[in-house]
Amino acid sequence: MTSRQDIEAALKAADARLDALKAQMETYATDKLLDDGGKWCVRDCLSHVAAASNVGAAGQRALARLNPPAAAPAAGGAPAMSVDERNAQAVEARVSKSVAELIDEAKAGHAASFDALKGWDDAALAQQIPDAAAGRPSQSLAGNILRFLEYHEGGQMDRIEAALNVRGRWA
């Protein structure tokens, strides 16, 4: 079972990774990622990381799946944005920020997550949460938070690091 200490260690590791890659991300911010046909650059991906860095909020969204709203939103409302639209909006909202500011925002999201974690006792973290995708098994709230941090954010940082490796490690 995922523990509070696992999440805390992963948050610290995520901050350390941001710090370790900072100079390269600043130097090669406009380099394109390798896996999306040139859609995003390093800076765009880092903007996405910063926007989603509060994994405590992801935990709150996961908890909301335990008690979904009783009624659907009223007809005629604006349709929900697609993932691509949300991502584009997050990148655009951060276009004026430097790489250092994006890293600071991501680390602030991690700090907020750390604070949110203090508000959940072990019983809350052990609650089983249905997965957002049909057919996947439920997992604990703690596991859901850790997955979001390691799989989602970590995966985005892997994409950034791969683009940076073209300039150095694989040169």
C-alpha cells in the first residue's frame, strides 16, 4: 500500500529533478519534444507540468468520484473542454513566465500538495477510489496521488529529458 512517506519522498524527488534539469531547460526551452510531431517544446511541456503540479488537488478530484453529483449539469451549458484544449489553455496562461518561474510554480504546487497531505489521515489515504477510466482497478487515494505524480508528471518530465538528451547525452 502506498504510504504518506512514499508521496512525500516522490514530491521531494520531483523538486530535485526540476532543479537538476533547470539549466538545460532554460538553455533549450524552445527545443521540440521528440514524441508529438513538433506540437510542444520543452517550455510548453514544463508549463503543463506547472499547471498540474498540485497533486493534492488531483487527490480531491479522485475523492469526488466517491460521491458524484446527483444530477448532470443543465442542458445548454458550455461543453467541457477537451484535454488538448485544457492543455493549450494552461500553456497560453503561462506564456509570459520564464522557465525559472515555471519551476517555482511547479514546486509551489508540490508544496501545496505536501500541505494537503497533512489534512488526510491514514484512513482517508487508504480509501479505495474508482479509476477515472472504465475497466481499470480502483486504488487507494494515496496510490492515486502517487500515480498522478510519478506517472503523469514524471512522464512529462521524461519527455522533456528526452528532448534535452538530444543536445547532450545522445549528441
